[in-house]
Amino acid sequence: MGDVTGPGPVRKASAGNRWVGWREATERALYGPDGFYTAGTGGPAGHFRTSVHASALFAGAVAELARRVDDALGRPPELTVVDLGAGRGELALRLLTELSGLGPRLRVVAVERAPRPRGLDPRVEWTGTPPSGVTGLLFANEWLDNVPVEVAEVDRDGTVRLVLVDQRGRERLGGPLPRAELDWLARWWPLREPRARAEVGGPRDEAWAAAVATLRGGLAVAVDYAHRREARPPWGTLTGFREGRQVPPVPDGGCDLTAHVALDACAAAVPGGEWVLTTQRAALRALGVDGSRPPLALASTDPVGYVRALAAAGEAAELTEPDGLGGFGWLLHGVGVPVPLSG
């Protein structure tokens, strides 16, 4: 996380200055006509750093996972890799290279609500919704945290109320939360103390279940900021990112709006199949990403190789740092195949 700054200039992502729930405000600010993800402002990489941007080792690990899925499926005639929440297609492009050995069997699909970037390799399919009935790997890196949700807060009398927000990021409490949202909170994020807050994750559960359902067979993976029921943050996690800095969440279209994901609730929303909930550190290590330094003896026998191995170790260490990217949650759902993290 970077320095916390002020809200900055207000853009025109919201019409007027109405008080609305955070779900509506976020939808408009991120995905409206002048939204953060749809207005062509250069993409997420200009505002925050993901594992994809941190190191090519991440794409290599995703490719290794795709190869394991391919083997588990018996090497089908077509293996589809879906990059869900593709940004500007950075991961999809790297996977074309990493998985070139699959030849014409490989199909790479980038799913993003923004327009197709200019100059993107024509071999990458670009679509606004996940394709259905595919066989292969669906990989959603930092996608669920941008699925808009409501924010709830307990008032002085103990009533759980909807948090309303205006275009400038000012908040006030609205009416009592509807029954469906209250039921979700009771199961997944109980709120008891006055001023306690939570993001109501039902829409993310539904989005993840729908994403997994697009697979005929294979593996679906969600990677995101996450927390579990036994360790929910008492004041919620909604925040913003603008030009590399963490900022207050303002639904003006000029910053990313993100909140951590209750991945355990998402897991429970998918009927059947095998699933695993782990950390990025554990998952990447199982896929061969190791932050260990190369032996010093290599420096004398192969100086160039030593420098390269040292750089790779540094990148691997960043990807697996427990208090950083390595602390991200990985939710893996097998559809007709076991989760291939071991071996």
C-alpha cells in the first residue's frame, strides 16, 4: 500500500450528486461510460501493481497450472485458457508464449468490459463475458474484488443499515438492509458492534458460481485480496487506488474501487466439485516458483546465469511474500478433474 492522499479531482462518472448504495456507485464509477476501466485511461497497470505486472514468473506458474489441467483432462483437442478480468491483456499475451508448445490446440480468451486494446495479438480472443461450455483453465486474477457490492454499517441502535455515498465520496446511513443481505451477513460476516462495517459479498458469490459454471471440464481459479469468516476486518476493506497510491474510495471514475473478497463464501456458492482455498505463497511454490537464492558457487562457474537466477529469486520472493502478494487468497475449483496443485 502507498501513501494515502486526498480524493483528487471529481470526474463525470456519476450523473448528478445522488445518494446511492456503494454497489450502484461502484458499477457506474468503474464500468460506466466514463468509468475507470472503460474510459481508456491506460489500464490498471498505471494505477496499481498486480502479480502479472510484478514478474513473468507469475504467467509461467499459470502456464504450468494449465499444462497440469491439460494432462488431467487427457489432452483434449482444444484447451481453452480464459483470462477473466484481463486488464489490457498482459497475462493472456504471456500465456500465448508460455503455452506455445500446445500448438493449434491452444485457445486464449481475454474477458474484460473495456474495449479491446489496440495492437493486441489477434490470436487473443477478446470478449465482455466468459465463453460457455469450454474445457480448460479459467483464471481470474484480481477480478472479484472489483465486482460491486453494497456496504453495510451498524447504527447506534444496533440496526444494520445500507451505507449511501455521493459522487464526492461522502457517506451517510440509509435504510435497514434488505433480508437477503442480512442473511448473507449472518452467515458470513456477523456485525454486532455500533459502527462495525462490512462489504456484503452476495454478488461476488453469484459471479463466481456463474464463472465456474462456464466450464464443461477443467479448473477455475480466483486470486484476490481475501479474508475468512474467522478473521473478518471489523471496519470493512473498501478503498481506492489512483496512480500507484492508496486513496480514499471516491466513486468519480478517477480511481479504482476495491474491497477484499470473502473467498470462503464464494467457495460455498458453487455446488459440487472439489475445491481448495489456499494462499498465493503456497500455490506458487506448488507450481515451482521458489524464492531461494542460487548457490554462490554458480557465480564463479556461470556469472551470467547466477545474475539471472538471482533476479528470478528476487521476483519469486516478491510474488510469495506472506505480507504482500504471497498473502493473496487462491480459490481453485475442479470441474470433473482434481485440483492439480501437487506433483
